Amino acid sequence: MGERKHDKLLGIRTVGLREWKDGHAQYNRYEPTPYKALDALAENYKFRGINRVVDFGSGRGRVAFYIHNRFQLPVTGIEANCQTYEEALENKAAYRLKAQHIAAPIKFKYGLAQRYKIDKRDNCFYFFNPFSVHIFRKVIHNILRSVEKYRRTVDLIIYYPLQEYKDFLETSTPFTIINKIRVPGASDKKEKIIIYRLNEEVFDTDECINF
Ligand SMILES: C[S@@+](CC[C@H](N)C(=O)[O-])C[C@H]1O[C@@H](n2cnc3c(N)ncnc32)[C@H](O)[C@@H]1O
């Protein structure tokens, strides 16, 4: 099924790109995760044990609507581009008419991902190449502080993982890879999803944890 057709089923408009007008070096453009990648994620990962999902750099909201619709989970999207954020809200109004039966909340916040206060119920964090590794480090730091305070298992879903993101997670954090999901028909090597997990048992060890 085409991207627009998929959008139509959800009652949303998420196709297209948006560059930053003032050319932010640290913030990447808007581009939605392809539905075929979301389908592969849904079929392989299944969101078992997940209470709340956060999409950092949520754009027009495609990932949030998709997960909310398919898994009936609470989802929060954080978006720093005002115009894109407004479009997510318009999408939400239209989507809600189609998804009145789903009680779980779906929220969009306008602001910087690195300033989002991690909620103790958040336990799954989605990234599709939203910003520089410098900002990514800050966001991961916030997640780790939250997990230290409110111990729980948390997952990171990284679509189109950049080498800098992978190097940072593998060398400087206690996250480990639990799954790599191939996107069917992908020609680009980066077009895949990596799931990283931090198990709450990591805190029971006497070893020095590298945060
Ligand atoms: C590649 S798009 C991904 C959109 C959406 N997550 C998806 O997969 O369909 C990245 C988004 O991150 C936003 N963004 C960039 N820097 C940000 C920041 N510091 N805080 C929040 N959002 C940011 C961009 O405006 C853009 O909409």
C-alpha cells in the first residue's frame, strides 16, 4: 500500500519533507518513517511490556498515530519545528474522529527533545535521525537519569541508525542490542531498525556501570 493511502486510512497527512529555513546544523529535517519500516517494526517487536512510547522529533506524527492505532498505547511526540508541530495537531484532530474507541492518550509537545522531562512511565523511545549525536547524547543522558531514579527496563528504537549514534550507545552507555529488524526491499544499508535495551537488573550488579 502506498504512503498516501496508508495516511488516508489513519485520517492524517504526513507525506513530504521540511527543511529548516535557517539551516539548523544540529536539527535534522522532517521526513516520515516509511510505513513499510513501521510494519516491519510492528510485526517483529510487538511492543510487549511497553507502557508509554515517546517519539523524539515526532514531525507530523506518523509514528505516534501508527503505534497508537495498532497497539492502543499512550504515545507522546516532541517536535521543535512550530509549523510541523501545528500539522501534527491538525492530524490529531482528524485522527481522533477515526479512533474514538482508543482510550490511550496521544499527545504532542512543542519543544526541544533535549528539554523533555522523561516521565517515569515512559519506557520506549523512538528516534528516526532527528538531530546531531551531540543532542542525542543529552537525550540519552536524561533517559538514564530517569531510569536510575525510577528503575525500569527501557527500550530505544532506532530507525536508520547513524554510526555516531551506534558508537555512542555501544561505548558509553549500558544499552545492548536486542534485535535488528530488516526493512523488506531496502537498498540502503542504513534502512533498518535496531532495538537497544537497558534491563532493570543492570542495577542489581556490583559492577561499575558506565553511564
Ligand atoms: C527525520 S524526522 C522524523 C519524524 C518522525 N519521528 C517520523 O519518524 O515519522 C525528524 C524530526 O525531528 C525534528 N527535530 C529536529 N531537532 C529536534 C529537537 N532538538 N527537538 C525536537 N525535535 C527536533 C525535526 O523538525 C523533524 O520533524
